[in-house]
Amino acid sequence: MMEIETMAKKIIEGVGGKDNVSSVSYCMTRVRVSVKNPDHVDREQLNKINGVMKVLVIGKQFQIVVGGIVNEVYDAVIEIIGDDAIQSGNVDELIEEDKELIEGRSNGNEKLTIKVGLGMVVETLSSIVSPIIPAMLAAGFIKTIAMIMVNALGFSATNTTYQLLNVLGDTIYAFFPVIIGWSAAKRFNANIGVTLVLTGFLINPAFSGIFEASKNVTLFGLPVTNVYYGSSVLPAIFSVYLLSILEKKLRKILPPSLRSIFVPFFSIVIVFPILILFIGPIGVWGGEVFASLFTSVYEISPIVAGAIIGGIWQVLIIVGMHIAILGLVSGPNIAKFGRDNVIMTHAPSLICQMAAGLAVSIKAKNKKLKREAFTLSISSLISGSVIEPVMYGVNLKLKKPFIAVLIGGAVGGAITGASGAGTTAAVAFGIYTFPAYVGPGFGGLLIGCLVGASVTFLLTFLFGFDESLYDQ
């Protein structure tokens, strides 16, 4: 515990002290610290902290990769800087941060580029989806238990215990826009109650009932598009971001005595028509277009789709985009179809990272490298395929093993895609999450993992690597 506290203190010092922190969040392996002034951050000092594997920078956010101890490190950081920095930070600072990126003033002189803009989007989506992943995982487990009850234990589909568990597992996806909205409200520091009203409206059965009673639904004469919002992500995020800006403006305009009543009232009255007339339909369309980049390829050829996703997944992890994709593609697919057969083809690539690490541990002559490669590979397996330790600590440093991982991931992903395997939860594959992957094609998934890992191991072992890169 003392080591964790020391690590947290050094992280705070490295990012310029707690006064330079605007918000803190975390995902599976990274503590994400958004700062007020990046010039005050000592990135070299952060990289030297014992236990820190790598520091990634996206805009004003510093993603500190610490692996499986992320929860403990995050708690220790919050203990030092206070609960006010959790997830959201100060809304004025967050809005100004986004404004600076748009106007090209981020990090002093950095102009808005595709890289900067994409980084801002990825960081925001990841910080919103990350807190929901544990619930997705739990829901996947529950759905798996319900499936096993019927398929293996002889329960009838009319058994009420099965039905209750099945509904429980589906609940997170039935209320997906509301849950996404809640997380977005914490990220943008918008009023959570108002957020729940706006996002809850999107999935209110009475709303869809209006379209069943009348084909031409209008709001003040303007046509309202009949859109299914049940599995949507972007409409909630867009509307909550707009809400956070509007609330800030209203608080400045209205006198203190009227704010408690009229800030929520005007917020709902103004955002509501924008949501159902513009943001909602556009957000759903945008989400479907993004998802179709993956699903359309899968529909044409599951093998090709699996090879692409399996081949690039580790690169997506490096840039932090994997969580956003789980939320935008895998989650909605599960909500619509009960399973995701597309993004789950990433699974073998995770096993390939461990295979590369084991190959390095056998072939390396440097005793320290042999020991660390073996330790990090096993720890990645035990931690449930949290592969950042072995990826950043060994494979990426040595370069060739990482390339072998990409090749093995593509081979394994192609086999997995061909098998038709799927998952009932939008989570990464691992020893603790595999129940969510049990079902049709599961055997093909295991074969894909085995073949992909074998390809990676053999390529790493046969082609070798430059051990001098390890100490650089």
C-alpha cells in the first residue's frame, strides 16, 4: 500500500501538482489525468516512476499506463487531490479545453489537426464508456448463466427464474442511452437529473407509441424523425455536452434566486427540441455509419473482417480507441441482436501478446529481459488479458515481437470470424470474461486463439529481436 501511495504522489508531482489537475478518470489499465497547463507536466519524470509502463498524451490528457493496479493507483490519486477531480472536473475548464482544441490553441501553439481532433474525440468517448464496462461485463455473465440454464441444465424457456435473469442481463442495453447520458453528465459536469429526463425520453415507450398512432409526428410544425434510440450512444453524448454549455450560460444570466428552478426548466425546454429534431437523428445516423465501417466488412466476409480487426486491435489499444469502439459498435450490436460477432474477433490478438512475451523469455539471453518477459506474460494472463504490461514492457520495445503479434492477431481473427463466434458483453476477451463468449462458434474462437498465438510465438522465436532495444 505504501508503494501505491508513493506512486500516486509522484504522479501528482509529475503532472505539475494537484493545482494543475482539472479531472481524473481511469479505464482498465490507465489513470487518465487531464491538466490545466501541459507545460507544467514533467513527462520524463512520469516515465521514470516505478510501476509506470508508459505515458501517452492526447491533448491535455496524460494517460498513465499502470496495468492491473489501476484501481488502487486511481484511489490513491483521488485521496491526495480530493473527490472534486473525479471524472468531471470543473465544467468551465473542460469546455474551455475543448474550445482551445477547436480554435487551435491546445498546448500553447498546437493547431487543430486530424490527429488532435481524433485524440479529443477518442479521449472523450473513452472516458464516458470506461465507467460502464464493469456493468457490461456483469450483464454478459448473467446472460451466459441464463443461456447455460436452458441449453445445458434443462431449464425451460418459460421458467421464470431464467426469464428474470435474462431480463436482468438485457437491462443495461435497454437503458443504454440513459446510462451513457449519466456517464456523460459526470464527464461534462452537467445536471444529472436533467440529463436523465432528456435521455430517458428517448427510450420512453410512450414516445415510440406516438409514432404508432400517427405517421406524421411534428413538433411546432417541424417533422420529428422516427428513430430507434434503444442502443444509441452519440445522441446522449451530444445532447449532454450541449446541456453542459447551456447550463453554464444560464447560470451567468439568471440571478441566484431563480437558478434552482429556471436553469433546469430552460435547459430542458431548449435542449429537448434540438435533441429530437436534430441531435438525435444525426447522432443515430453517425453511430450507424461508424459501426458500418466494421459490420459491412463482416457481412461481406467475416474472415476479412476478423483479419483486419485482429490485426489492428493492438494498435487501437495504443491510441486508446479500443474502448470507444467497444461502446460504439459492440454495445449497440449486443443491444440489437443479443450478440456481437464483429468486434469480438479481436480476442486472439490479446493471447498473441502473451505468446510473444513467452517466446522472448525463452529466446532472450539477457537474464533481466528473460525474467521480465516471463513475469509480464503470466501476469497478463492472470489479470484477465490486461496485456499492456507485456506489450509496453517487452514487445513494443523490441519491435519485432510486436509485429509478430499483429500478424498472429490477424490470422487468429480471421479464424474467429469464420467460426461465427460472438459475445454477449462488450468486454475484452480473457480468463474472467470468457463466459460472455460461450455460445455458437466458441470452439472456433479457441482455435483462433491457439493458431494465432502459435504463429506469433514461432515468428518471434524464429526471427528474433534486438535485445539492445530493451534498455533504451
